[in-house]
Amino acid sequence: MSKEETLINGQIRFDEVRCIAEDGEQLGVMSAKEAQFLANDQGLDLVCISPTAKPPVCKIVEYGKYRYQLEKKQKEAKKKQKQIEVKEIKLSTQIAQNDINYKVKHAREFFEERKHVKFRVYLRGRELQNPASGFEMLKRVVAMVDDIAHADKEAKIEGKYASILMIPNNNKPK
């Protein structure tokens, strides 16, 4: 909820609202004008905290303090979010075995860092009509990393690529 979305004082134009005091005490359902009068009496603001409820819920608080606490909660929630990083490794059907080994070595490093890896095999020409060679390459690569990671979903065709997303196994520590 941003600053522009929050209704305060004179902006609240509902017939009746459920009013809550600053200490959290329920004051009951009353007209918006009554609630505004109570807020003015205490030298505080009337803030609509839930405009979609029936009836809308308003709280008598100091608006600056309310906004600060709301932003603080949002920052705390953002800190607790976990970002998943997906690394992409491109292959082709004509790649040599030592090149595959080199790319798998990098994928293993990514898995140890708890990152997801998307293997993509580029299909060109007639390989697009018969993508079995692309899926075969993905099976070879998956077999090389199955001790440290597992497939999120089955391999699929995405445009000119056959791709599969691999996720690190949970039993390995960081």
C-alpha cells in the first residue's frame, strides 16, 4: 500500500466505518464523521487501513508514524525474500566431449553455490524437425550432474532450443 493509496482524514468518504483506537481497542461501527471527530479530539489522524472490508476499517493513529511502520514492515519482508539465480549453459548437438566436460564442471560450481542451471541445446536445420538429438544431449548432461542436482521438469522445446532446468539437491550444505 503506497502513500497515494492510503486514505486519511477528509479523504475518507464512507457512510460508516469500523473504528480502532491507537492502542488497538475496538471502538465499533460508526459514521466516518464521528470517527474523524474522535481523531481530531485526540490530535491524531484517521487512517483507512482496510478500505475493501465491509464496513471499511479505520484506525486513529499519527499518520507519519503509521507510514514509517508500514515501510519498515515492507523492508523487513523484502529482506526475508530469497532470490533464486538461474545460470544458463548453452550446448549444441555437435559439441565435443571435452567441451561438455568443461561446461558440466562450471554447472557443478553453480550447483555448489545453490544456483539453478538451465541447460539449452541449440537446434538448427533438420534438428528442429527431429529434436531427438537435442534431448539425447540433455540426457547425457543430466546423467553427469544427477548426483548433485535434479531436474525441475521434463526437457522441452522452446523455440530453437531444447532445454531443461536443473535444481541443486537439498542435502548438500552451502
